[in-house]
Amino acid sequence: MFGVYLPKKPRRVMVLGSGALQIGQAGEFDYSGSQAIKALREEGIFTVLVNPNVATIQTSPGLADRIYLVAVTPELVEQVIIKEGVDAILLSFGGQTALNCGLALHDAGVLAKHGVQVLGTPIQAIRDTEDRQLFVDRLTEIGVKTARSQSCNSPEEARAAIRHIGLPVMLRRSFALGGKGSTILRLESEIEAALTRAFSGGATHLLVEEALQGWKEIEYEVVRDIRDNCITVCNMENLDPMGIHTGESIVIAPSQTLNDREYQLLRSVAIRAIRHLGIVGECNIQYALDPASEDYRVIEVNARLSRSSALASKATGYPLAYVAAKIALGYALTEVPNGITRRTTAFFEPALDYLVCKFPRWDLGKFQGASTTIGTEMKSVGEVMAIGRSFPEVIQKAVRMLDIGVRGLDPDAFRFEDIREQLRNPTPLRIFAVAQAIRDGISIDEIHALTRIDPWFLRAIAPIVDCYRYLGQTTLPLARDVLGDVKRLGFADAAIGKLVGVPEESIRAERKAHGIKAHFSQIDTMAGEFPAETNYLYKTYHAQSSDISASARKKILMLGSGTYRIGSSVEFDWCAVNAAQAAAAIGYETVMLNHNPETVSTDYDICASTNDPMVSSSAWAVRCRTIWRCGWPPPVSTSSARVPSASMQPRTATGSAPFSTSWASTSRAGRTSPTLTAQTGSWSSSADSRYWSGRAMC
């Protein structure tokens, strides 16, 4: 079919994990690998997992049939292939580590020697997307635009390419993770240091391309099956322009500043490109779009599940990893049921009636002397996902979820010595600099010129700043309409109380007196076209009623650990998932409260066996109170979370103008494993039994 093989059903499939967590490759691959294993086991296929990361769900007993806690390297993987008699392998669910290992196995002839079939995207398609020059050549064949570039295999070739293209230029490595080794060169004096770094660590291939700084960055998540059915599941827009790695950028889904012509243009280019490349399964395509025209460039295609895939899956309610695994086995999109809606097949494009905001978290303050400037290489260690009905609502929710001591997008939260310098050179705090610049009277046009952030986003932030100014000069009581608009702008009761000089409880009492309360809405992938049975929920003040009501069953609230940070990572997701499963086993309905889209605990089937709800929100006491008042669980909870410190208080804002409401509507420590000893999921010794039981009590 269209040059793509129809695979025979394998007997024993190896799934390559991503190994140790690192910047650019974290818990999202625990999510994708876990879903792949579940999809394989539904088909009665024996699964062999290779992953040394003992903090993950996928390496827990009961999921994969065999677990090898060994490094994901060609030498060790070949030994496992021989030992287990593997006849097929999945490469797309373990990030860059799995892809690179799979390519090395193929090039060494290991896969052919042992008769191992690559499921999903073929090796050549993977190579065509990972090798920068091959990628450009393949897309040029069908007239798809890419950045003007030149492939280089040495510093000498790179210097010549820089002279030919002209500064500024972008340097990109092939087969790299998180933009490693990439940079934008603007000055002659920067060239030698940048080339030394780009060719370090054994790198032998570099692409020198025209810099597209200031262009919009747009992403599409695309799914294609072996019968050439191809759909775009989610489109996302980076608030930050080109020049900042997408993992470092604030991302909004669906896009907010594209007109229909631009949206359809990029969608059609995505489908053409993915079909031509021969991707089978799920992938991500990234664009640069000229804000002054409809000119575009395809920046890259990730022929695998990625962090964006995890975000898109949770944002749309479309189980991307599960569907990709089924497609890899030869199923068509029309044959795969949608496990979230339970009403449709996987052959549909979700329609959203809400907004999702992804906001990265950095821990740069823990490294003395580290540069706080963000750019083409990833530095963020985690991210949050906020859901709501308007941009002001989701951006304020997102910054609260970061647990950095702010109650919202407060223009006075941080002090900047030179506000224009903060706008010009992005740091993790630039969004607060934008709010402060608006407060200080710097025009939207000037802020746009300094940041290249689309004016739509800047104008959407202005009502938040106006509201901070207004509340800073008012007192209780607040009129019902005013308080309602403030809540719909995403303000927390604590933030309002701080600004008007009263305790948070007084604001809550005022709201209750006015009949203003939050409701829980469902993630509805069909935007109301078909009944939704999803258990993904978000809290909003825009809704008139909650989409689901509480059952009469006994319930328990699970507090997730929120965004990853140094010292709190995927190990606490392990705790949350096992706690939820243990509670369900003894008859409890579980409510998962978490806002980290990378996690397994926020996957659709962790609480879905009984349609138990999962709420995307921050793990603060006020959210728990809201949930309890809605009839979900009684005040009993189990926690795997690091709850924000009440002592981290931002400063308040002051001002003198009324605000506009125009936007209101819209570790397994101590465990050792011999190199080639498999864990079957059964406990072979009393020591193992004690160990796993001890973990379950975390």
C-alpha cells in the first residue's frame, strides 16, 4: 500500500525505552511506552522491554512480560534479542535514545541477522527525518519549503557555509536531543566557539541554515496508517517566536493567531510531507511561518512520539501513543476504536471548545553561574498544562501551577533592572516582563518589536494587567459582575485578597454570597458534536454547570506531584499510579488531581476503568475544597505531591485605572540488576516481594 509494508503479526515484540531522564527526554516516554505495551498485550503479543530507568511505570511488574534493566545500547539490545527470540521491535516510543539505537542496530546488520522486523515507521523514513540534509532533499522533491541551508561534515565546511548564507545563521546537529549543539550565530566573533561546541562529543554532521528569528513557530501532530489514511490530531502555536526551542516556549493549543487560510495551508503541507516521507504511526511536524505573509518553512519532523505528543494527547483527549502502537501492528485508523470518547474510531480530527496552555519550568537557580537566557537548546526540566476557556484564564493558571511563588501573571512579581533588555533577550521570566512593560505604559507595538510575540497575545495579557491595577486601589465589597469578570480572567481568591487587602477566606465568602462558583468541564474532543464520555476534567468559571455529577461510590482523591523539577520527578508519578490502582482494587472511585501532561497518572485509562475523573489543576488546598464541594471525594486523600509552600508570596501590584473585561469570555534505591537478568513481573524471592510492597506504600 503506497510503498509501505503490511506487517505480519509478530509473536514477541521488543519495546525500547528512553533510559535515564534527561533534559529533552523525560516522563513523556514512560507514558508512550506504557501505552504501547498495553496495546501489544491486548493483541496477545509477548512484550520485552529494555529500559534501565527503575523509576518508571513501564518497568513495574504486571505491564511488560519481560523487563531488562540494562542500558539501551546496540550491544546489550542484541543480547536481549538473542536471549528472548524477539521477532519485531518498536523504536518510536523511547525518544531519541531508542531511535539512535535502532538505527545503529540496522546499520550493523543486527536486525536483518536475527530476523527482527521494525514495526511502524520504516528505518529509511527515520533516517530521512533525522539526517538534516536527507530531510531537506526529501521535502524538496515535492516542493515543500525548508530553510535555505548547507550540510557540513567539518568546521571548515561550516565556515564556508556561513560565509555563503550570511549571518545570522542557525546551526543544527543531526540525531540530536533537545536542540543539543544548536545555536544562532549573529556575529563573526561567535563563530569559532559555536563550531567547537557543535562538533563536540563526536558529532560529525551539522546543518547551517538561514535564521528565521521572529517568525511564528507552529506545530501539528500527525497520524498516518499503512493504508495512507492521514489526519492532523492537534495544532499548536508557540507564544514565543522562532529562535526559542519549542520545549522552552509557552505553547497554546489550538493556535490562536492563524487565519483559516494559514491553518489549512500548513495542515495540507503536513499531510503531503508525512505521506511522502512514509511515516507510519504518529509524528510531529514543526513550521516557521512568516507573520507578514503566508510564507513558511518546515523546520523538522520528529518521526516518533515526543513531549509534544504527550501534550497533544492530554489536550485533545486523543490517545496518540495507543493509536500509534495499533497502527504499527497493521491496523488502519478506521479499525482502531477511540478509547477516550468510546463512540468513534481513531479516524477523526478532534475539535476543541477550550484552550490549553503548556508552560515550561526551569531550575536554573540551582546552578551557580548558569546563564538564564533561553534559546535554541532546551534547559527546562518540566512543564505544566492549564486548561480553560480564554487565554487570560489559562496563562494565569499555568504560572500558578509552576510553583515559583506567584499567584498569577502579576506585573509586580519580579523586579527587572532593564525592562527592555528583559524583553529583548528571553529568560524564564520574560512573560512577567511583558506584563510589567504593559503596566509601565510601553506600547504593544514596541513590546512586539522587542519580543516578536504576536500582538494578539500581548493584547490578551493587557486585561490581566489592568485588573491588577484596578484591584490594587479598591476594597470590598466588589460588585457581582466585577468579581465574576475577575474570576473569568483567571484570578485566584488568594490573589484578589492580597490586592484588596483582605484574607482569601473573605473573597471566598464574597463569591459565595454572589453565587459565583467554579464548575468542572469535560475535555470534549468532538466539541459537542457527539456525546463525550471522557474522564478528563478542568475547572473554570466560564461554565454555567458541571458536565458530570458525583456518583454514590466511596471516593479517594489522589494528589499528583505536578511539574517535574530537580528532586521531584517521575518516581512520584509511579507512586500516584500505584496508589490509584491500589485504591481501585479495593473498591474506591479515584480522583486524580494533576497538571503534568508528561505523566502516566494523567493518562486516560489510569482512572478510566470506572470512568473515574481526572482533574487538570494545581494541587492546592483551594482546588481540593472545590472538588469536595462538587461531591467528589470526602476529605480523605493520598498524596504523592510536593505541595506549594505557603511562605512563597509574591509582591502586590498597584495602579489607578479600571480594567477591561473584553477577554473574560472568550526511586527504587538499592536495587541492582545483572546485565542480562530478566524481571518477569512475578516475585521470585521474599526480598523482591518486600521491595515491591515497600514501593507500593510510598
